[in-house]
Amino acid sequence: MNSKSINVNQPVKRIRSGGGRPFHSRLEPFTGFIREQRQQRRTWQEIAARLRTEKDCVITSQGLHQFYRRFLKRQARPHWESEAVTVQPAKVNPSASITQTTTTEKDNPFTFNNV
């Protein structure tokens, strides 16, 4: 048998590569607007209606609520791609005296059978 004729009708497997564009919700540009509306005690139905009429973004009230709840949860914890946390070096007082201690064989943690 010819090995080429066996797999003639099989689709060619696509090699997957990582990456691609990350998903962004269509509601992300309106988070400030949604926050303002919630601070004015608007209901999710009212906000969804305003998004539909004023911002031309069709969304259900349930979808809006789920997005905003998830958005707030993600804002509470920092993301690794966000601003890198910069660690400030400790300030050293130059007038402080530095004392050198010598380690004996007993104090050295790398020696075995400390007796």
C-alpha cells in the first residue's frame, strides 16, 4: 500500500502558534461612564439603555453587570503587565559604624558535624 493514498482525505493539521491579540471587551472604553452612572444610583437596566442610546453600544443589563463586577475584581489585584513595582533601595546611614564579625567553624552553616 502507498502511504500517500491513505491520508488523502485527511485535513492538514494547522500548527498552532501562541500569541495573537488579547481579548478586550467593547465595554472597556465606557468604564468611567458606567462608574459615574452607578455613583448616581442608576440601575443596570438604566445604564444599559443609556449605553444603547448615547454611546451606541448594545448590551444587556446582565452582561453589563457581569462585566463591571469582573472589572472591579481585576482592578483590586495588580496585574503583572501593569506598572512594574519599583523597589526603593534602603537608605544607609553613612555615620553608622560597620562591624565585621568573623564566623567560626561552629557558626558556619556549611560545615558538617558542628561539634
